Amino acid sequence: MTLDLLAVFIGSSLRLAVPLLLAGTGELVSERAGVLNMSIEGMMLTGAFAAAVGAWATGSPLLGLLICVIAVFPVALLQAVLSNTLRANQIVTGIGINILVLGATTLAYREIFGARSREQIPGLSKWSPPLLGDIPIFGEAVFHQVWLLYAGLAIIVLTALVLRYTSIGIVIHAAGAEPRAVDKSGVSVPWVRYLGVIFAGFMSALAGAFLSIGDIHTFTEGMTRGAGYLAIAGVIFGKWTVGGTVLACLLFGAATALQFQLPTLGIDVPNALLIMLPYLLALLAVGGLAGRQTAPRALGVPYLRR
Amino acid sequence: MTDTMASVTKSLHGVLRPSVMISVAAVLAAALLGVALIFAMGVSVLDAVAAFVDGTIGTPYAVAASINRSIAFALVGIGFVIGNRANLVNVGGEGQIAMGGIAATAVALYGHVAGLPAGLPFLIPLLAAAIAGLLWASVAGVLKIKAGTNEVISTLLLSFIAVWFLYWCVQSPELLRKPMTSSATLPESLEIPDPTKLPLLTGDYSFPLHIGLPVTVIIAIIAAIVLAKTVFGLQLRAVGFNPIAASRAGISYSRMVLVSLAAAGALGGLAGGFMLLGDQYVLKDGFSSGYGFDGLVAGLLARGSVMGVIAAALLFGFLRSGGINMEMVAGVPTALVMVIQGLIVVTLAGAAFFIGGRRT
Amino acid sequence: MRDPTRTLVEPLLVLQGVTKRFDSLVALSDASLDIMPGEVHCILGENGAGKSTLCNLIFGVHVPDDGAMRFRGESYRPSGPSDALTSGIAMVHQHFSLVHDMTVVDNVILGQQSGFVKTGVWARRLERLANDYGFALDPYAKIEDLSVGERQRVEIVKCLIREPRLFLLDEPTAVLLPDEIAALLNVCRRVAESGCAVVLVTHKLAEIKKAADRVTVLRGGRVVARSDRPAEEIDALVRAMIQGDVKSLDKSAASALGVVEAGSDHAGQPAPTETPAQEAVQIDGLSVIDGQGVTRLDNFTLSIGPGEIVGVAGVEGNGQSELAAVLSGMAVSSRGRIFLGDIETTHLGPKEITAAGIGVVPEDRHTVGCVVEMSVAENMFLNRLEDFTSFGFLRRKELMQAARELMTRFDVRAVSPEVAFSALSGGNQQKAVLAREITLPKLLFLLAAQPTRGLDVGAVAAVYGHIRAACQDGAAVLLISSELDELIAVADRIVVLYRGRIMGSCAADPRERERIGAMMAGQAP
């Protein structure tokens, strides 16, 4: 493989990994706090839809981004209320929300744009970091990316720092491992978990926005295509650490990039197999390829004070 | 005499218990919202409802088609309920249906079964379908036992993989695609030979209700009896509530997980088999789309009761037919039905808080 | 002792007519008491008397259904622990709420500051505080690496670092070594001397004698007695607590109250020197190494004769759980062999273990012993459902009938065998589990781990009655308990586990108490 192609491959991998990275980090925080957020997929789709429609309606991708973050809030709030206050089964609510959002966004899209429309939507611009963008061969392909990628990476680093060095990080860790400890220390467990879910919503919205107005500048029905579940698999594979999740999501992104890369290398693999690859990889990952997983102890269990 | 009265009243109480009422209420509320949405879209509610009714019970064909759909939902739903007894959440219905359909088509087309006597031409492909679904779900079962993998994620990922596998099968002439005579040849399989098609109950193609119906009813009855009256059902429940204590009592956790997921997969596969051999006859990309989730929601709605699954499956079967017709005639996208289903699931999940306790 | 001239000081905490119900159970009824600043106030009562509920109400975990509380002269109605903590009330719970994979200092910081964590500052404060009270604490140790006693000290420091005005401890000595108990009571005394009120919840009379300034006695959710001079009025207090005299209790039940009469049943009886021809149970070199490579059980070797009760003493966390898990077939040993008579049972799973005639009463009733959501009958025969099966179908009527008989025989009180197991009281649940295990077709070996934890005196007596009966029928019994008094009263001989190894063994004689206590603390005999 020539260096050119390698550069393109790395660049594509990064680009395709971004939604997973963002959603994965959000899900990580939510799960560390104890809420298994299956509705990541739905929240991403909400973000993708709202960003697209917002950008199209206002003509400004930035406003679209803002609108999408606002739009995801009620969805995240719904998940948070159901999971914490009403102590509903978190898996069921997640899937229910995903179905609801899929239907709602499809319906709304049809209403606004009519079926099969591929309206061009104003998209987010790209950006290169100063020196890196000028590296020969690699500079353009690898580092010239939608600016949301860099913003996202910054947020991810910030998240890692917060989890490790601040008291909120301690509280989140405790809420997922031993919520009683949090309660008996005078901090509200539901409050922490609401925070986790809403953060996951925020990150998913960004992830979705990246898909629609960052990457392909359009919206298609159900465009997230299971990316949310890949993000969840990434968190598991990454053993609930930021670093691990990032690596896992990059791996899934690279697997997705192969879909476009292998044909250019003349390697003839059926397209379907390549599309399948990230899911297969994710299955292997959660199937124990990475060793026995140790989830936060109270994950998925709504807290009840006794 | 009073004994029968007492048992009738007890059954009524059972049917009308709070969890059932909540399910009914959720469905009604969601339906009302659906109507409101139709109105908001500017479509004439009357037209939409007329199209809906026409699509569901307007013609004998419509009724049969609705019931045939319900069969698939019911099987997936029953599979879900069985798995859920052991506290397993099988979300991979769509993938299991896909694998079942693939197996059924492959065997029907290329398994040299058309010439066999006595029902074997369709029974063998059906069996193949069930086995395919069983094996597919067992992957998740094995992962759960060996690596503790959350079956929600694994069945879901397997579902995506299966759907793309289906895509590959109908796209490749080497696999199941019909011989390509031109570049415009559709990506689908050949039509299965007549002997492999499921016999119709009435023999009349304007009312194409196939044998899948009685088979599903029998399966439902067996499932209900097994869950309620057998030791296996009891042990499954024990494992669902407390796998450690069940293990200490000598109940094999591995066996229960494998058997229940395998059963769920087999039923899903069988559903795919019925769909292909019973009314579609040609394997196409995306044939399983949405059936998995519909079956899942039917399972959730039923709150653990097999009879509840039947009711919910019928509801969704008719809902889907009506939805398709509403789209064709009145221009209301089928996505509306999805919105209604999502609302039902979310409402029920939240409502559990108020009626305290039966696990969904 | 309190200064008698300070009689006009305002009470710190006053409870008036406080009532708390949980569904149909009245946990606390019309309770009134007051706590003075600077005193060690003991709440005495049997298991199930309502002591924990009382603490939880004070700490804001629950809200009273009736009655009022006043703290420092003002109306006190906490809606949660944060209100209690803000008011200056801190509590050490029976079941610690510490995050296992976090360090000591992080656990203490939890809920105490916001923003960037100043770990170093807190670590130093921690160490200083611990030193002040006379114990050592490594702020950077992870909770999962600490012993139970050390973890409790973390909980205590977590409370004291807030400089509370009222310090509640719920049954703190249940998990401690005899030495540690003395140290804890000292800490309580010193905290009280600094002006903070200490409320110590206990069911052990010895602790009352040593530490209490004043005592309130609870029975059946009601305040039934009070005392300003508890050391002198002990007998009256005991009578109030159990509605009877200690003397009238059988030895095992008395041990539950931390009272061991000098000269138990086994005094003067030599440790069995006559080894019967065939030992019932032989455990040889049993070792368990956990997933992290830590040795939890080290070369455990023991023989038990038929009809013999051997006690395993030791604070929990010293290998008892692993021992029980391996013996009951729930875990695999890394080395060693187990024989039941002639048959090797080392690698048998739970089903075969039961079939071989080994009954197990697990220490964690709710996780391992039963399925609380299922009915009493189903639980009592969960390991023997095949006996009620025809062609795969359950013979429900027979099951219920068999359950009724068993419930009568073992005095398991419930409305019917069809009610959910969760509806039974702790004592009845334990009796049901015991019933299930003891009535195995041919019980050769009974393993009972912490069988009387959380049970009231009546249930304790019943449990030991059945265990002794099983003994008389020839079963070998291994009794694991962190309650030394219980073992001395009931067992024939005792082995002591410390950090997974047997430190030594001796007769179950009250005169050996100190020696056993020393071994429990890791001192070789």
C-alpha cells in the first residue's frame, strides 16, 4: 500500500470513528454512573436529524449544531426520568426510545422533505491544525478534518481529566460501583445519574450532527445504522476507561474504513462482508476477546434507598 | 356449579389485572396520539382510518395477510418471553428471522427436496429455518456462558451481521441470487418450487392463510404449558430471579441460558421460514426489516404471558397491514406505526413503577 | 462516666412518639428517647427489635410515619442523609458503604468537596485523625485490600473527619476481633469525651457493661426500658430485652447475646482423642487462589467425625467464604481434596454435592440460599424438584403438602406455603433453608455458615436445636461463624482461620477464649 493510500486510510478511519468516539465517551460516563443507556442510537439519530433540519432551515450549520444539542435534551431527559425516577428496565426503555425516534425522525423527514429527497444541507467546515496540516502526504489526508472532530477530541480529553482528578469523577465512579456510598455521603444518586445520561445525550447529539452536517451533508432515514450499539460495544471493549473506549472506537472506525479502502487496493471482497466487519469485530470484542469484562457493579440497576 | 363460577371469576380477574389494563391503556393512548399526528400532518383522518381499515380487514386477502404477519410476530414474541423468564433479553429477532429465511430458501431451492413425499418438501426447509435461527441465537448463548457477554448487545450485533449476510446472499449469484440475465436482474432469489410452498388452509389464494397459523397456535399452547406447569419452567424462573441460588440448588445456569436462547432463536428462525415458504416465496433483501422489533415489542407488551403475546402479535399484524395500506392510499408514512410502537414500549416501561413489579 | 453536675444540659436529640411502618410491618412504634451531648448511649435489643430502623430514621434514610424529632432544640425532619450530615449527624452502617476499587482517601473525599480533588491534603488530615484515635490507616490503600476491621476504621474516620455532633454506630462489633472490639469501644469513649454524642446500637450485653453511659432497650419496635446506670441494672435490661432471664435461655441462644456462662456443656470434656474408624469428612490441603492470584485459603486440612460439630472461628474475610464455596460445590479449589467417607467430592458441582448428602446453609441467605421472589414451597424443595415431577410436569399439590409438613416440623411461620419467600421474617427464612438442607435423604455432612446472623433469640435457639438434632442422627457438622461465643457454646472443637490458614485448634471451652481470640488476630499459639 502506498503512503498516499495509507494517509487516506488513516484519515477515513478517523473520520468514521468520530461519531463512535463522541457517543462512546458519552455512554462511558453514563455507564460509569450506573445507567445503561441503550438509547444512544436514538439520541444520535435525533442529533443527526435536528442538526440537518436546523442547518437547512437557518442556513447556518453552527445554528444547526446548537439546535441539535437543544433537541436531544428532551430525549435524554426522558431516558433519565424513566431509568432513575421511574426505575424502569433500562434496556427496554432504551430500545423503546430508539424505535420511537426512528419512527419520529423518519416521519418528520418525510413531512418536511418528501420521500427520497437528498436535499443538500449546509455543512460544517473543515479545519487543519497549524503545523500538522502542512506535513507532506499525511497532512491533508489525515489532519484536514471537520472541526467538530478536534472539538470532540478536546471534550474527550477534558472528560478523562474530570473523571480522574475532580470530585465529580469520584462521585460518578462511586455511583456506578456502590451507589449506597454516594447516598450515605449526602449526594443524590439520581442527580448524578441524570447528569450522566444528559451528558451522554449531549455527546450523542454531537455525534449525530457529525454524521449529518459534518460528514455527508445530508440526512437519510435511520442514518445511524447501529453506530450507537457499536459505541456501547466500544465501551465494553475498552473496559469502561476513556483510553480503552477511544482505542476501541478507532478500531471500529478503521474497520468501517476498510470498506472503502480495500477496493482501491484491488482486493475484491464482497461489499456486504466489509460492511459487516465492524459489527463482527464488536461482537468478538464483547465476546471476550479482550478478556472478561468488569462492568461497574451497579450498572443497569436503578437505585432504591433502603 | 359454584366452582366453575369461582374459576371463571378468577380467570376474569387474571385477564383484567392491573398489568393487562395498563397494556391496554398504553395501546389506546398511543393510538389516540397516532390519530392526532395524522391530523397534524394535514391528512384527512377519515381517509386515513378508511385506508387503515381496508388494509386490515377490507378483503379476505388483507385479513389473511395480517394474520400471516402476526404469526411471525407471535413466534418472535414467544421466543422473547421464554428468554425473559430466565432474565435474558433477546433483541436479535430480526437476525434470527433473516437466517431462518435464508436457510429455508436455500434448502427449498437447492436441497433437492421438491421431489420428496408427504409434506417433506416444506417440512425440511422449515426445520432448516428453525435450526438456523437456533444456531444463530446460540452464539449469543455461548458468549453469555463463557464470557458473561451481555446478550442484549450480542444478539443485536448478531442481528446486524445477519441482515448484511442476507444482503450478501441476495446480491451474489454465487450464493442465492437468481441467475443474472442482465445487469437489471433484481437482487433476489429464484422463486421456490411449488411443492416447497406451505399448503394453504383453504386452498384458496384469495385467502392465503397457511398452515403456519395452526402450527403457531400449537407452539403457543405448548410454550404456555411448559412455562407454567413444568419443572423446567420453574427452574427457568428461578434462574431468571437468582442465578446463584438456582445454581446452588443444582439447576444448571449454562443449560438454562442455552436452552432458552436456542428456543427463542429457533422460533425466530421458524418465523423466517414461514415468511418465505408461506407467503413471500422469494428471498429479498430486507425482508425481515422491522419484524424483529415488532415481535420484541409484542413480547414486552405481553409482560410475560404467552397469551398476551398472541394478542399483541395480532394487534401488530393488523397494525402493520393497516399502516402499509395507509401509506399507499392516504399517504401516511408507515413510520407512524413505529412511533406508536415506541410510545407503547416507553409508556409500559414507565408504568411498571406504578403497578409495582412484574418484570418486563 | 458523665459528670453528675451537668444535669441541666439540653438533650442533643429528642425523639417523641416516632413510628415507622414498612407495608404491613411496624418496625418502630411510638418510640421516644433522648440523647445527651457527650454521652455514650446504647440502644439495646434483639435482632429485629427495630434498632436499625431507629438509626435510619435519625440519619434520614427513612421518614417517620408519625411522631417528631428535635435536634439541638429545633425541629428535625431530614429528607435524606445529606440533611442529617449537614446537621452534624454521622453514621457507620452495619453494611459498609465503601467503594471497593477506590482508595481510602477517595472514599473519604466522596461528598466532602467539589472541584479539583486535593488528595494530598485529605490524606494528611486522614492520617492525623487516625493517629489521634490510636490506629494506623494508609490513605492510599484500596478498600478491597483491607480487612473488615480496617474497613470499619475507614468508615469511622469518614464520619469523624466531619466533626459530627452525633455519631451513630449500627452493630459495629459484629465483624470485629475481640481485641478490635475493645479498641472500638475506646474510640467511642474518646469521641464522647470530646463532646460528641455517641449512639451505639448493639445486642451484646458485654458491650453495654463496658461502654454505656445510658441505655434504651427496644423490643418488638417499642421502647421497653431505659437506664441511667446500665452496669448495675443489666439483669433488668436483659429481662426487658428478651422477656425472660438469660439463665433460662439455652446456651446457644445465650451466646447470641454475647453471654457465655462459665462452664459450658463441654467443660471438662476432653477434645475427642478417639478417632472413629471412619471420619465422616476429610478435607486435605484445600487451597483457593482467586482471579488476582491472591491465596484466599491456604492448605486447609481438617477431619470431622460423624456426630461431631467443628467450629471455624475467625473474623469474616479470612477465607471462610471461599471455604464454604468450595465445600458446597460453588467454586473450584486450586489444590487439595475433599472426602465424604470414601467418596471424593472435590470436583463435584452443587447438584452432586447435594446428592452425596451434603447440606449447606449459606452465609448469604438471599443471594445463595433462596430465590425470594418464589414461593416458600418452591424454595424449600428447589434442589429436589425431581421428586415432584411426572413426565416433566410439576405435581403442585404434592409439593404444597410436603411443604406444609416441613413447615410444621421446623416451625416455619407463614400464611401458607404459596406465599412469596420474601414475606417471611429473617428467622423463618433461615429455618426454611435449614429445613431444606437438613432433610436431605441421607445427610452426612452439614455446612452452616453464619447461620444465626441477624436472627432473634428464639430463632437462634431453634436453629441450633435442629443442628444438634442432625448431629445426633450422625451427621458431621462444620459451623462457620464470626461469633466466637456462639462457637464456644455449640461446637465440640474449634479451628481458627486467619488470612486463609488454620492458626490452630482447641476444645470449645470458654477458658480458651483468650487463646482463640489471639489466634483470630493472627498470633500463632
